[in-house]
Amino acid sequence: MDIILITQPKFKHSEANAICKLFDAGLERLHVRKPLHSALEVSCLLDAIPNQFHSNIIVHRHPELFEDYDLGGYHHADGEETRKCRGSISKSIHTLPDLANIDTQFDYVFYGPVYKSISKKGYRPKIPLPEVKETLLSLSQMKEKPKVFALGGIRRKKVLPLSEIGFDGCALLGSVWGHSDPVKALKRFNQSCLKSLFPPL
């Protein structure tokens, strides 16, 4: 199981410093999602993060940032026209039909919510996980299937069940940023992901 971390929608005090600590602690991919903020505002955050981490950063909504930064990829909102950018391309999906008919041009997708959201009030699953499991099983037969990351309400004890359902990884937000020590929370999630790969006999 792989871990992707999504930023909080609003800017936070010392956010760039916190992001750097998370990268140093083993974070491999960060999605910068600031839906209420301009490309200029997002660029100020990127400027505060060392260039060495930019290739690990995926941006939402502002493809023009690729002109000035060597970013790791671009993430599409559900329904957004597909863009060709450097690095990975990914997308958010919220319905089983869209998941079943996944476009193989994407490197990975987010599917959710799989559980009641930690950070979004009223954001809860509409499809039972056994039905999602059936769709993921069908997708596993594809030769070039994009990875599917579970999104929404994911706590550490849910990592193993999500792996058994067929998800390739977890996209986290509230379970890390809502913790008093985000670095410690990330490290614990990474440990849970390792256990999902090597469950006890």
C-alpha cells in the first residue's frame, strides 16, 4: 500500500516547514490542493519548499505552475478536461461506473469517500465497500490499470481492510493534518502499510 498526502484546503502557519519535515520523514508524494487560492498564492508556498522536493509535489487546478516549477504531476478534478503535463496525471473519481470505466491514460486515481470523512462534514460513502471490491477485482484483470487510491475517512486501522479490498494505496488528509504531530502520524501510517504487505501468519 502506498501513501499520498493531500494538503489542507486553506493555508496554515508554517505549512512549508511542516511539509519539509514530512518529506524528510519519508513522504513520497504530496498533492497541493488549495481550491480557494490563486496560482500566485500557491506559488508562494512552492517557493518556500526546497527545489529538491518539487518533483514529489502534484498540483491541483493550476497547470500554469508547470511553467515555473519542475513539479511531479497534475491532478484532475472529477469532470475536468484531461491535460497533458510533465510527470504523472491523476484524477478524482466518485462513482462506481466511472471507476469501472477508468481511463488508462491516468497513472492513478482517487476513489472515495470510502468512509465518513474526517475533514469534510457530511462527506460520507454512498457505495458499500463489497461493491467497490467487485469493481476493483474486475479492474485487476486489466494489463495497464491505473493505481486506485482510497480517499476519505481513512484511519490506520483501515489500511489492512482497504488493502484486502483491492486498493493500491491511501490518500490521506485529516488523519495526518488533524494529528497533533503530523510527522508521527505519517510514520505510523507507513508502518501500517508495511504490515498490510506482510500480514501476520
